[in-house]
Amino acid sequence: MRPLLFTLLTLALPAGGQSLILEGEVPPAGEDAFFELPFEVPEGVAELTVRHSDLSNANILDWGLYDPAGFRGWGGGNTEPIVLSEVAASRSYLPGPIRAGTWQVVVGRARIVEHPARYRVEITFSDTQQLPPSPPRRPYVPVPPLETGARWYAGDFHVHSRESGDAHPTLDAIATFAASRGLDFVEVSDHNTVSHVGLLPELQVRHPGLLLLPGVEFTTYGGHANGIGAHTHVDHRFTRGGGTMREVAEAFAAQGALLSINHPALDLADMCIGCSWTWSLEGAEVAAVELGTGAYSRGGFLFQERAIAFWDALLDEGRRVAGIGGSDDHKGGVNHDWHQSPIGSPTTLVWAEALSHEAILEGVRRGRTVVKLEGPDDPMIDLVAHIEGAAEPARLGDTVHGPARLSAIITGGGGHQVRWVRNGRPEAPLRIDADPFELARTVEPPSDPALEHRYRLEVLVDDTVRTITSHLYVASALPDPPTDDLPTGCSCNGSDGVPVFSAMAFAGLWGLARRRRRTG
């Protein structure tokens, strides 16, 4: 615990409650972007109010709150007071017991340009509740599939509700607008809070045709990530005690969520604090990268090209990473400025076995995605691989062994261009002169059995990528499993009569083939 976090502590007893005032200078940052202001909550408090200010037009501080049991919310740049009671909470925060004991106001140094930087926090305890009860929250449990059957399901993986401090729409407004664009699912990914998650079960009842996925935009000053499917808080102050993105990815995986990197190249300085990615991903399991983000996808904006390059760099490392897109909508689809886009722009198509939480996440996990960078009306690409003797074609995210015929059907692309991208290197584009347009090629595996090639397709509109697929992977043919019998007298056969040594050797070769990730 840092000493002297505040330089002034006053205690007042106004009518109706007790107040604390914490006021002082922001301590030096060092390697930590956060500091805490601890305070004691007495017994018998029915409602707690926290008013906070950075006392500056130039500096920016972010705000959150923890009680003795843990996380109670993160408002970030919210300017309104934090209000909590057993049954009510202001946006971005969680209702619940007002426990006696040590609480903490958590403060983030978002931007400090004016020195000395100061803060002022006023905390009021009341024995009566003033804030009206919040809508009832229930633990999130995935609903049964809204639809069964394998097909391309359309959705948006990056949408904010009013539970994000910088956003305005209600959850109902989000669901209504998403359905109006023909989407099948939407992920609500509010900044560093799960205050929206408990509201999703009732929202799902009111909007039975649209799958509502929980999530969080894991927002740090060194990059933003997406916890797709997350329903439990993960602390964005992860570097404390030497934490890494590996631990972050594991915390999301432990709740069945996927880690994706949002707008990795969106470097807008103080216009979007921490939006471009700077953290090391060593050892972290990354499921996806956001290739298109809202208005920054339009016209091949530099940020989109750099996001695709970031994705290709991860793929070059041997990672299996899907491409996805998200609108980053903060206004429920209406009244957007030049730098914002409505829900569904971009749209991500996921090949899934059903319209369900589990199936959509599994589709992303397996790399079965196509991104329409400007919206649902963009061209569509259905790319598969055919292998001799296989009953069904391989789909995006699969590895095929040996020579294969790649084929695609492109719809809505007439008059535009399409190009193959092999191992991150684009080939010469071809004109799309029919709708639907069929495209095929035969590919050979790399000669080195330790390597594999990856292929994707891109539709270009006015020389700019408009639709982009994830990848098919081509590797050397697997060796046939040995079938010779072992010497007489060796009791090495398994229960099915297959020699155990041979089975183990084949499993080892299969595992080696499965681990091939480098490209030639």
C-alpha cells in the first residue's frame, strides 16, 4: 500500500449522512498507471455516493471502485457520481451489499500533461436509499440455440452500451438496431466492466431472434482486447506483480471466453488513449484479431491496412488466428460522427453449427470467419478446400494434407476484383465478371514437411479490400500408419489388435504434423 496517497482528509456530518473528502496530488506513476484511495465504510450504510474530479481541463483521470470483496465497477472517464446500494447502481457499476470495511477508489492516470496533477473525491454515506432500483440482474447462462443447422451467421463483435462511460445506447436500442440490419448475433463489449452481463438474460427474452453475447473490451493504456463471451471481471491492471497477457488470456479462457485484439493499429494519440496495441503477446493464446473497426475500415484507411499486417505477423509466428470485425458502436446505430459507424459495420460472418453462444465461439476458435469490412451488403466469399476421397470439403481454419483444390463462390461482387493471398503475400487480382462468381485453383503442399502454406481470398472495391476471409492451411500429406505386425511373442497389442508401438509412433507423427505452423 502506498503511503500518503492523499494529502487532505476531512470528515463532515451533513444532514442525512456522513462525508469524506480525499484531495491531493496524483502520485508519480513509475511503472504503474494506477493508484488507490482507500477509505472506510461504517456499518449501517444503505447508499454510497462517490463524486470525483481531476480538477483540470488538460489532465484525464479514470475511475473505478472496489469493495472489501472485490470489483464493484469501472466507469473510466464517467463524470457523473458513482451511486451504489443493495438494489441499485449507476451505470458501469454493480448493485449489491454496502459492506462495512475498507473500500478503494481506483484511479487511472489516463493522461497527465499538467503538473502538479490533482484529484478530489467526495464520498457520502447515507442510511436511506435515493437511487431507484436497477433492472433485475441474473447470472449469465447461455440460452439454448436460437437456430440449429450449419450456415454463415452474421454479427458484430464490438458494441458498447451505456454501461460504458463513453457510450449512450440502451441494450434494447442495440438489439433493435442490430436486428434491423439483419444480424444474427451481437456481442456487447463494454469497457472493463461486466455490469451489462446480468441484464442480458432478460434482454434475450425481449429479443428472441437475436443472439446476445456477453463480452468485455479489456481496455488498457497499452491496447484494447476483446474478451468474447466473457461474463466475469478480469482486472485490466494486470501488470501488477509482473502479470502478462498470458495470464489475461488464461483468465478469459477459464470462463470459456476467447481473447481477441481490438483495432491493433489505431494510433490516434490522445484522441483514443491506448487504442493501438503495444503489449507483448508471448505465451498468450489469441483467438482473433479485429481487422476492421467502425469508420476506420472505410476506404482502406491506413489503420485497416496496418491491422491486417498485424494479423499476418501473428500468423507468420505460427498462430492460428481468425479475422473478425466490429463496429465499435457507441450510439446504438444513430447520429454518428465521421469517425463512428453503426452496428454491423463491419459485419463478421461465422460458419457455425447453430446460432448459440457455444457454436459462435467455436466457429471463431476454429477460424471459420469472413469479414465484410463496411457492412452486411458487402460481397460474400465462401472458400473451401476439396481433398480426393473426402466426403465433405474442408472449411476455413482447417488444415488439408497433400494437394488440394481450393474453390470459392463469391456473391455480390460483380464488377469488382478478387485476389488470392498466400502466406500474407497478395497475388494479382482477377476481375469478377459474374454473380455468383466461381473461382478455383489447385495447390501443392510445401516440400518441407515442417512447413505449411496458408491461403485466403480478398474482394477489392476500388482497389481497396472490402471482404476478407480467414485461412485454409495446406501441409504435407500425413504418412500412412504402419500396419506390419510386431514380432511373435511381443504382448504389445492394444485391445483392438493394433500394435501399441505403431499406434504411438503414428500418433507422434500426427502430433508433429498438427504442430506445423510456420510458412514457407
